[in-house]
Amino acid sequence: MKETILQFGTGKFLRAFVDSFVDTMNKQGLYDGRVVIVSPTDSKAVETINAQKGVYHLILRGVENGAAVSRTTEIRSVSRAVNPYRDFDAFLSLAANPDLRFAVSNTTEAGIRYDESCRFGDRPAASFPGKLTQFLYERFRRGLGGLVILACELIEDNGKALQACVLRYAAQWGLGDDFLLWLKRENRFCGTLVDRIVTGFPQAEAEDIFASLGCRDQLLDTAEPYHLWVIEGDFENEFPLRKAGCNVVWTDDAAPYKKMKVRVLNGSHTSLVFPSLLCGVEAVGDSLGDALLNDYLHTCLFSYILPTLGETDETRAFAAAVLERFRNPYIRHLWQSISLNSVSKWTVRVLPTVRDYLAANGTVPKPLVFSLACLIKYYKENEPADDAAAVAFIKEHDVSAILANADLWGTDLSHMTALAAESLQQMEQHGIREAIRWSMS
């Protein structure tokens, strides 16, 4: 089988996401290609991948249609891995492959960055965009066509950001106008949105799983069944992901899908985190098993978040999937982890819903402002992991000053002061659980 996909990233996410999808297409006879992995860092994972000839098992565990499921698949879509730090010539030789058509990447949020210290003669360039530029120039030099590049990093406009870095390196390194023109004409840098919780190697269960598999798999990976891949572009005729049954959206604009994810999935987390912690509930699944917190989540989601998005079959289906994902018995997602940097998270994930609801209805949404009051109470009484200056300000000031501080929230929230103050008073006088009931009244 030909190597048709170049993958920058050896980690658990791409192996449970893209590589799994390619395996599905191959097994259905819809595609005939394999993935060759390039390590963006000097990673020992390359040795493990090659020792197992790219073969590993993926276990998808979670809730589907209300029932717990667990499915194990042997993934055979990866051909091999190359470490450019140990064999730069082997890395460049991949560019000579005329069958290569796609490139995917997941090099963490910090991966797509411009490092001006990189030089064309570095073996390899330190940054991921630098390595990609070296690779694409070698392909150009050999007279071959460009690639469809699918950036999966969790940053804004990931495809455009990667393209901008590559073009900047091409200009800085003086690689010529013809190469710049080739980059723009022959290559498609696609922005994408990815969504799947990947829990990786199941350390505590590994020996039992090895016994059931009948082999030791050091690349064993675990993830939830749910997945979503939104891709700006349409290459379904070459890369038939949807036909294979993958939850993939080809679109001209991923922004509406990102908005849906941020407000529904992330917004629900951020609305529920501090009411849960103040109730002494430690994990997401435990909150859904708590009748009061479950009611509060449903109120926030279905009475406020979805209506401001514009309720459609798509948003309702996504919301239903989010609730199933929150109930996943195989993932104990701790609220303490979710609570990190919650001032900025509330601003990005919840405040836009508050604004839209206010614009449409003339009032602020009581349960969502209550979630902000819970944040303030928690920050005053605990030592949250957040910007030190933000935490200190919240601890040292009253609610009026806190909400008026545009440096915290990006804007003056004084119009919420009365409701937030009343929320705090309800908690002090009646306790957190009665206050949650009040917030929904």
C-alpha cells in the first residue's frame, strides 16, 4: 500500500483520530493509502512505532445512545516513522514520493510558531513550520505537486497561521519567487477543528488489556467514541471520510462549528465547574449523577446556550452528544483540572452567550451570571490556579469592583453587579444548593 499521507506528530491524539479514520477507509476499500509519521521533536516514540511496524490497538470507550460501549480495533494505517533529528536525509527523501497527497499535523498549540533563528541549512529546522518549508522546497525542487495540508493544532485559524509561517520562511531564506508562487498555487492549507477526548495509554489497566489482546502493545491508545473533524475545503472525492462513516464536515468556514463547540461543550464545563466544586463534587460524571447539578446544567444548556446559537438539528445533536460524553464512565474528568485559568475561560466561553441573551431578551441570564458569582466565591475562599494578579484582585475587592475591572473580563461587567451580588448573598444565607435552585427560579 502506498504512503499517501505525511503526518507531523507521533502522539496519542493523531493515532486515535486521523490514523484511525484512515484505517477505517482502508478496511472498507474506500481508500488505498498509509500514513508515514514524522517526529516534530527528537522523540523516542519513533523507535516504538517502527518496532511494532506501525501496528497498534485503539480502544474506544464511552456512552452511545445511553449505553456503555467498548470497542477494540487493530490499527494498520501507519507504515513507519522517521526522526528528522536522527536522519534528516530520510526525512527529505519522503518529499520525492509522488504518491504523497495529504499532510496532517498536531504539534501542540505552540507548534505553529515562527522562530526567526531557524535557517534553511539546519538539519532540521527547529520549528515545525520550518521543517515543513524544508520539506515542501525539496518537493518543489523535484518538480512534484503540492499537498493538501490539514492543521489540527488547537489555535485560531490554524491553517492560515501555518501557511503564513511557511511563506515567511520561504521569503526569509530567499528560496525564490517561483517557489513562493508554487506554495500558493499548488498547496492548500486547510483550517480544521478537531474534537475527541483521547485518554492515551491506559497505564493502570495495561497488563489486563495485554492479556486479553495476547500481545504487549506499547502504542496502545484509548479514546471516547465521539469525534468531530471540521475541515475547510472539500476533498471527499480523494479522501472519502464521510463515506466511511466518519463524523467529518467539509465546509468553507469552520467558525460556526468552533462557536458551537466553545459555547456548548466548553461553555457547559465552565458554567458547571464552580457550582460543582462548591457542592464538593469532584468530577464531571459525578455532577451529572447529582440531580440538582444535572438540572442546573440542563437549564444553562437548553434554556440559554442553545437558544442564543439558533437551535437547529445540528446544535441539538451536538448538545445531546456532549451530555453523553460528560457521562462517560471510562473518563474521570476532574473539575479541578477544568478550573484552571477560569477567568479567561469564562470570558471566552460563557460571556458571549450572556451578551447574546441580553441583546435578544433585554435581561441577563440568571444561571450564567450565577456561575460567575460561584467563580468569585471560589476564588475568594480557595487558591485557584490562575493568573496571580487576577486571583489577588478578586480576593481583595468586592463584587462591584471585580465586575467593573475590564482587565479581568475584557470589558466592564457592572451591569451584572446587582444579580451577582444577590447570587453571593443567596449562597451565604441559604447555602450553595438552595442558591442553585434559586438561580433556576
